[in-house]
Amino acid sequence: MDTILHYAWLIPLFPLFAFIVLVSFGRQLRGGASSVGILAAALSCVLALVIGWQSYQGAASEKVLVEWMNIRDTVIRVGYEINSLNAMMLVIISVVSLLVQIYSKEYMRDDERVPVYYQYLSLFAFSMMALVLSPNLLQLYIFWELVGVCSFLLIGYHFSKPKAMLAAKKAFIVTRIGDVGLLIAIILLFWWTGSFEYSEIFKTVALGKMEPWMTTLTAVLIFVGAVGKSGQFPLHTWLPDAMEGPTPVSALIHAATMVAAGVYLVAATYPLFLDSQTALDIVAYTGGFTAIFAALIGLTQTDIKRVLAYSTISQLGYMMLALGVAGAIGYTAGVFHLFTHAFFKALLFLAAGSVIHAVHTQDLFQMGGLLKKMPVTGIAFLIGCLAIAGIPPFSGYWSKEEIISAVYSAQRADLLWIAVITVFLTSFYMFRLFFLTFTGKAVSQAISRAKDPSAVMRIPLLVLAVLAVLSGFLNMPFAPLLENWQLAGDVGESIHFAMPEAAELHAPWLSVVSVLVSLAGIVLAYLIYVKKAIAATWIARPLPWLYRLSNRAFYLDEIYRYGLAVPLRGIGMLLDLFDHYLIGGLVQLAVKLANGLGGLHARLQSGQMQTYGLIVLLGIVLLLIGITTQGGVSFGQ
Amino acid sequence: MVNNTLLSLITFSPLLVIVVLMFTPKQMVGTIKTIGVLGTLLPLIMSLMLFAGFDYSAGLQFIERRDWIKIPIGLDQNGSLTFFPIRYEMGIDGASMPLLLLTAIIGTLAAVGSWQMKRRLREYFILYHLLLIGMFGVFSAQNLFLFFLFFELTLIPVYFLLGIWGYAERERAANKFLLYNGIGSAILLLAFIAIFVQLQTVNFGELQQVLTNPDDPLSGYLSPEYRYGLFVALFIAFGIKLPIFPFHSWMLNVHVQAPPPVVMIHSAILLKMGAYGLLRIGINFFPDQAYEFSVWLAVFGLINIFYGAVLATVQKDLKMVLAYSSISHMGMVLLGFAAMNSIGFQGAIFQLVSHGLISALLFFIVGVIWDRTGTSTITELGGIAKSMPFISGVFLAGALASLGLPGMSGFISEFLALMGLFGAMPLHAAIGAIGLIFTTIYVLRAVLRAVYGPTPSRLTRLADAQPMEAIPLVVLLGVIILIGIYPAVLSDPLQKTLDSIVPVVTGIGG
């Protein structure tokens, strides 16, 4: 079969082309700018779907490399590689990217910088697709940084707002901390394996040529990169602030694709992690902790987008947890959750965007009763909530079920508790969000006038809603289609090689328990926010510090500010004085001395030039002396 | 054949412009400007020809060798005078060619940037072209004597350009510049003399041959201790130029006080002469000692990186931010050298070119901003992206290049320098990598505050780039991106030259 996989490299090129067109002719195109972006996104979407299908059918992986740069004996190559993991990623990226771009056409209609907006979106789509297509770590890193910059540019899109600007800056700096870890890992791996290529690195690891401590170190450093990008504790603080960006951007970059790049990275370098139990444990515990930590913060947020942001952090934590407990099922579960989460979280953000578009506020307590005014949006949001809460048959049920099952199979009681408690917290805060927004009474005029958006925004919502329901059927315990697809390649082999004895422990009761736990969360939210049978302040009143801790996100921002940023500034100020008075003062002294010696004033035309002339003259005299004395002797020969 | 004179033609073509300018009446301001700017195209075109004709498979090329001065040094047995011939020797290889080309490009663009200059234009352009001669010469010279001559030749025009056309405290800055560089030159001269009196040659090729070949009869003339002393002296002399902490304070004044085109040249080219000299003369001639000293190179590199970066985060003036940023970025060059392997050297040379382009771009923009607003103080600016979207966009792009964004030249250079150092001193390299975070902090702080955020009412009506301003911006950004995407354009010509430096170095490195 002649495979269309040969043309995979075209997928990122469509948006790149759109970006170049928009940079060159954006101002002339104006309204047409969105069409350029959407057209390019549609083309890559079609191609990505075809390639995804072929890959699912079992088309062999493909890799193409060309020389990029030579450093004496070292050849650095670039190219692309298509395998089951990145074929799936391409489907996610291109589908969500297309839907978001269509949605944005209406959402951003009144903005005067629409061409710039589509420039950034196209550049992002290109970079993100190129990231997953990268056959080696260096190339991945290049696009890893580029998606970060696109994220930065889009968070700060409304650059006149100081908050947006600060959020953009914070996102860049905090993720950069992680990036440095990744960069160090890449370089260390190069020195140990002589290559940036995944396949070469895995080969070296498989042959046992890496020292165990080096495997652990590099795996952990790669994970540090993933922590920054995927908003894991303690580098998650940029993600809630990133909500300053336009909402469709949050859906695409800060929910479905870029923030999942960290999870993708761990999955793509999985054979390395499999070789180090320490690294896997660090992944699992960081993920688990992040999941519950972010969920606790999500309980008390009052901004619709910030709740969603913390839920994203929490869900990404789940994915890391799954990858960390490993085994065939853990790996699949992590990747599977990435897949379903992309759709239902994009759905939630776009639905939230419709709400914000209609009522011009993000404050939950300024909303209410919107279900009647915006039924399509409301139902779409409800589907998203049911999916993330893990209620069958919505997609999130299947993937989360698998994560919990993986944790159970790995017999990690502590992590299992965390996972199940987080299920409860998640369904509670998501339904708190839903009830506060869509039920109850309208509290403002804006709400009574609100209505569902036009078809341009509705269609992406509907498509995502369908995906949020259906995408889970791709991998059910009795029909593990995704598992068969994803484990078909080398990764599957190395997992079976690394942990041959790990078998899945089936526990149907566990599934029942977690659904019940989730329902309990929904019921509690219902009792508090709809029935008002329980006061919303029943915990906050007796334990105000607990409430504040959650509401202020455990004061982590403050800790960083006063623990890092302010001291750094202080050191900077001190050094500035040191530099100015001590180092600079030495010069003053020297200048005075030099002037004193010459007995001249520091005048341009006279003093300094003469001093300088003296030095040169002295030098030449010395030169001549040197030549005549020393040279004379040995030149006689 | 042209190849036998091309380097001299490039180097001395500004002389033609100087002569023409001397005979142009100083009232003809437009003509003077036109001659001054168009004149820089001569060396630029010839440098591009040189680049096109550069043979990747050869080392030193475009060699010129002529008898020049004969110095009487004594009498031979027959009683007649013996002379020591100082030859005029020029040539170029993979390490100097990129820098020569960079000089030609920046030379033209900074001349375009001089279009805004108002006072005493004839003198200005005469000095400007004199400076060009010196810079071209430094990168083409093939013996110590010529190198020193050109090296010194750059000081005089900078001194006057700074002292006459600079900002308020120009005289003080000019004096400080001269004092520091004078001391550096004195040390350099002493080191050169010390080399010369022992080995009786000033030719680079011969010196390298003698110094790195233990079997050479002359090699024994220099004991390892003597060599070590020489290397350290060279390190200090070139270190002042680079500049390394704590010899950097003169350079801050130059960056703040000199007119924008001079700062472009200064930061893009003149600082690079220090690094070039350290490689060409220091490391190339004394590889064993450089290897012994390499931990110190790394330590000084790290100090530069962090000292510059931390200070850049608290500066109020954009120019000071960029000045400290230069100190920080030059630290990366030292890290590349400290690696003592081909990857590190390549990174260092990439960093010289890359920082040259990026700092020229950023200083040019700061000049434009000054031109529009009369200030470069960060807190007095803000929100200018509203009325100057093009300039602001390029500024942000330049800032991203400066913090090492992949796809632009800064990433390649920092990546290679660090990668090289990881092969030699992983711990130092890891610390250096952390410097990237600091770079991000100060770059974003300065640029975002100056350009974005709310627009004060007095900054709402600023003119965006004029064509004369857009050209340098687009060219510089284009080259920065070209190198970032296709680094082979710079790395391929380098290979042969690295071959000639590295085997010697790694030979002892084991």
C-alpha cells in the first residue's frame, strides 16, 4: 500500500504558509485574514485525519532525516518521524486548532488586530505540529520553545492591559525554568549516547550503556521540562494567569495542546523513564500531588476561566500519574486521557468563551440562570462537566477509569487514594461552576439579554460536544482500540520488556466506587448551590484560613515573589551600588592618578590623548629595544 | 588576480571615501551623508565577493604577503647591517571571515543609522571610515605587528566619535575609554614584544607552528611558565576589550554616551575584537596554557553571565540594560572557549556573530526610540507599540533573539557553547545554562515595560519606522533568522579552521 505517510511533513507547512502570508499581507487582508488561517488549518486537519487513520490501520512508522549542521565529526540532522503517538497528537492538534480558528472568527470579530491574532495562531499550529513530528530531541526543543513563545504572544495579546503583559512575562519565565532542565537533559544525553535521535538514545539505554544514575538524572531533567510546560507543581503558577489571553487561545493552547506537550514529551521518551524506577516515581508522585493540589484550589476560585485553568492543571496531573505508575495500561491511560481531555476541555473553554462573550464578565457570582438564555452553550458545558467528572458514558469516564485501574494494578494505595479523592473534588468544583453559571436567577441585565452565539461559534461547540461524548469509546476495557494502536510500536515492546510481570488487575468494583464518588461530588454541589440546603460557607466560616489557603492558591505566588523575585531584585540593587561605586570608583581613582601623573586636565584635545600617545610611544621604544637587543644575537645565523 | 588583493581592497577602500570627503565642502550635508553611506557599500560588496569565493576546504586563504619595513637590528660578521623585515601579511580563514563579513554588514547599516546625525558630518564620516579600516584590518592581519597597528587604529576614531558626538557626559566616557584601552594595549604590546624577542617572528602561521610543535628548535625558547604568563597577560589585555568583570565599567559609559551608530559598531564589532584576539593569539598560540587556564575561563565566563544578567534586571535605562546584557552574553563566549573542543569554539564564534547582529539591532532601535521620545529610560516609556507597531515588533523579535529563542541565531550559539562545555566541565555548564533563565527575566522586563502596557498620552503619536530605518532592521533580523534556521551558512566555512585549532588543543586534552 502506498502510504500517505510520506506527506506527513505537509501538515505543519500549511499553517506555516498561512503565517508567512499573514505576516506579509496581513494588513491588506484585514477581514480575510481569518479565512487564510482557517483554510490552512482545514487542509492540515484533513491530512492529519487521513494519516491518523492510516497509522491506526497499522501503517509502519516512518522517519526522514536531512543534514542540518556539521561540527567536525558531529552531524546534526533534522527531519520528521511519524508513529502512532504523534499521529494521534496531530489529530488532536489539527482538529482543535481548526475548530478554535473557526470559533475565533466570530469571537474576535470586533478586534482591530485580527490579522496579528491569526498570525500567532498559525505560527502556533505550525510549531506544535512540528514539535510532535520531531524525530529528535534537539528539534523538539526548538519547537518546544516556539510554542512557548506563541503562548507568550497570545497571553499578552491585549498588551495594553498590564495584567496581560505580566501574565505573558510570567508564563515565559516560569516555563523557561523547566526548559533549562530539558536543555541540560538533551545535552547530557548527547554526550552519553552521541545522538539527539530518540531511537539512538533508546538503543543506548536498552543496551545498558548508560549508567543508571545518568538515566535517572536525564529522565528527571526531561520531566522538569514537562513540569514547566504542563503546569505541574511547583511550576504551575503561570497557567492560571495565562487565562488573560483570549478564551479561544486558552482552549487551544492552555487546555488541549501545548500544555499537554509535557505529557507528550514523557510519553515520547518513555523507554528512558522505564529504565529508572526513581524517575517514574517522581513522575507519578508529582502528577498525583498536582492533581489533588490544583483540585483543592479549584474549589474556591470565583473566575470561570481560573476554575477551568486549575482543572486543567489537575487533569494534567492525572496524566502524569498514569505515566508514572507505568505498565502497558498506565502508559495507554495517560495518553488516552490526553486525547479525551483535549476535546472536553476545549469544549469547556469554548463554552465558557460563549458565556463571557455574552455577559462580559468572568466572575461566577455575576452569572446565573444562563441555561435558559443560552441552551446550546449550557448543554455543551454540561457535557464537558459530565465528561471531566467521569460519568459514563462520557469520554472522561473511560480514560479516568483506566488511570485509576492502572494505579490499582500497580498496587499503589497512597496514589489510589489521591486519585479517588481528586475525582470527588473535580466533580464538585466543576458542578459548582456549572450550577453557579447556568442555574439559579439572573443577577444582571447583561444576563437577561444574553443569548446563544451565532452558528460560527456554535458549530465548533457542537463538534467538540460530540467528541467529548464519543472519543472515550476509542478505548473501552472490552475493546482497547487505542491501546492496540498506541502499543503497536517500539514503546509497547519496551514496556513489555521493562515490566513483563505487570498485569492488569481487573476490579469492576473500583469503577463503581469512583462513579459513586463522582456522583457524590455532583450531589454535594447541587445541595449547596442549587438547593441551598447546605450553606456555601459551611467550611469557610469555621475554618477561614483553610478557605483562604485554597482561594489564594496556597500563597505560592507570594512565596515566589518574596522568596525569589524580591531577593533577586535586592541583590541586583546591591550589586548595582557595588558596580557603580566600587568598580566605577576604582576607575575614577585611576583617571585621577593618570591625570595627576601627566599634570594635565581631563580635556579632550590635550590631556588624555597625550597620555595615550605616551603609552604608545613607550611601547614602540620597548619594541625597538627588544628587536635590537634580542634579535641581533640570533639573527646573525 | 583579485584574490591576491581583495583583503587589502576591502580594508583600505574606506580610505577612498575619506579622500573624497576631504574634498567635499562641508556645507554639502546631503552629499556628505550620501557619500558616507554609499561608501560603505564598497567594502560590503567586496566582502560578499570574498564570502562567495571562500574555499570551505582550505584554511587560510586570500593570502597577501609583501615586504614592508626593514628594521636594522645589528651588524653581521661582514660588518654590514642586518635587517629584520616586517612584512605586510594579510589573510583570512573560517574564524575571521564571518567577523569580517559582520563588520562589513554592520558598517553599512550603522552608516545608514548615521543618517540622523546632525553636527560636523564631514568629520564624523571621515572618522567613521577610519574606524572601518581599523576593524577590517584587525580581522585580516596575519602578523602581530599589523594586528596591533589596526587594533590601535580603532581606538582613535572611537575616542573622537564618542567625545564629540556623544551624549551629555561624552568627554568623561571618552577618557575612560582611552584609559582602559590604553592599559590593555600596553599589556598587549608587552606580550607581543615578549613573544617576538624570543621567537624572532611575528607571523601568525609561523608562530603557531613554532609554539605548538614541541620538536621545533625554537619551541624550547619559551618555558611553560613563561608561556603561562604570556597567556594570562593576553587574557587580561583582550579581557579588557571583551570586557570581562571587573574591567567592564568603561564599556558601560561608552554604551550610554556614544551616539547610536557608534554604539552599534562598538557593541557589535569592537568588543568582538577582544574575543577574536583571545582565540587567534591566546588560545591558538598557547593551547596547553589555555587548557590549563580553562577552568578560569569558565569561571570568568560564569561571573560575566550572572553579574551582567543580575545587574541588567535593575537598570532604569534601556541602554544600560543592553550594556550589561552584552557583558552577560560575552560570558557565553568565554564558556565556549573554556570548553576547549570544537563544539565550544564553534559556539563561541557563533555567539560573536550572533551577538554582533542582535546588539546592533537592539541599539539601533533604542536610537530610534530616543529619536522619537527623547528618552531611553524604561519607566518614561511604555505602550509605544500602539503607535509604532513595526518598530516594537522588531524590538520584541530582537529581544527574543537575545534571550536565545530557537529559530534565531542566539539559540544556536548558546546551545553550542553550553554543549561544548558540558563535554569538558558539566557542572560549570549546568550553572551557565541556568543563566538563560536570568537572561529571560531581564530582557522581558525591559522590553515589555518599555514597549507594551498602557500608553501615556504624550506617547500616543509617534511615527513608526521610516524607510531609512526599516532597511537596517529588516536586514539584521533577516540575517539573525537565517543563521537560526540554517546555521550551516556559518558553520560550514568554520570547519577547516576548527581543524587547525582543535587537534592542537585536544592533542593535550587527551
